[in-house]
Amino acid sequence: GINAEYGKQWYQRRVRGDVKDAVTRMKQLKVYDPYWIEEPTSPDDVDGHAQISQALREHGIGVATGEMCQNRVMFKQFLKLHAMQFCQIDSCRIGGVSEVLAIMVLARKFGVPVVPHAGGVGLCELVRHYSMIDYVLISGKIDDRMCEYAEHLHEHFTDPAVIRNARYVLPDQPGFSCEMRDDAIECYQFPKGSYWKTS
């Protein structure tokens, strides 16, 4: 992917090989000045991520991971072993706001920027809150921070995510912004929703 505003590129590998293969391929891509490699090996292979991080450090390529992690214990291991340079929280996979905040504070302690994962149904609606909390209450920084955005499925929510000037806009309504519209639930509820009856 490419971040248009910052001109940074990253390579999303998605577990296609082992540690040695990930390092070899990223060294080949070095000429394109990648900012990070995302999830370069099995998402729970903390040691493998640490090896990749160490091997790519001299090339200025970071490792982004965490979107498949469920709790602060996994993140603590990644952070302690310097196995991630970008902390990708996933607001649906991690068990609630308190757990996410604990991870964000841990990331700050280790000097690792939080780069929330989004793109699935409702993830953009959720992660905008965490990005703002990170800036206002935890890190006070926007450098080295990005937040994914996908341009689909927002119409199903009562307070959809809005982007203006390449940034999330504060929500208009109180709450976590994940309440779905009644008509969307009626349409897509399986198996009785109208979508399934006409498919």
C-alpha cells in the first residue's frame, strides 16, 4: 500500500513464507524504500517477527503486526522482544476498550507508534476513536501514525466514519459508533434477511 499524504509505502506479506524468505524478499524490495512489512510470518510467531525486525533494522524497514493478536500479553511479548515497530491493534479482535487502552499504553512505553487496523465491517467506525485517544491522551503525536480506512460499508451505521483532508473526523454522536442501522440489520440478518431471500 501507499500512504499518499506521507509518500510512504508498505508491503503486506500475509504469511507467505518463513523468516528467511521474508527478509530476502524485503531486501529485494529495499530499492522502493518500503516503510514496513506487514505481518511477514505467522501472526503469533513472536520470535520470527523479532528475527525479521532485527534483520531489516539496518535497512530502515519496520515490521507492522498485531491485527491478529487478541490480548495485551501477546503485544507485551512483541514489544519486549522489539518484534514490531508499528503496533496494529484491531478493535474487534481485542477484548474491549480497557484491553486496547492497556496495549496503547504499553506501546507508548516501548516507543512504538499505534497504527490501528481497519477495513472490515465497522472497523473504521471503531478505530477512529482509538486514534484520537492516542493523540489526545497517550502519545500526543501524529508523526509515524496512520490509520487504515476502507471506502465501503459505512452506510450501514448510524454514525458512519467520515474522512476529511486525509483524516478521520470526530463522531457526531456519543458512543463507540458501531451501532448498525435497523434497515441494514433487517436486510443482512442471516438467514431471514431480505438479502438472503433474493440471493
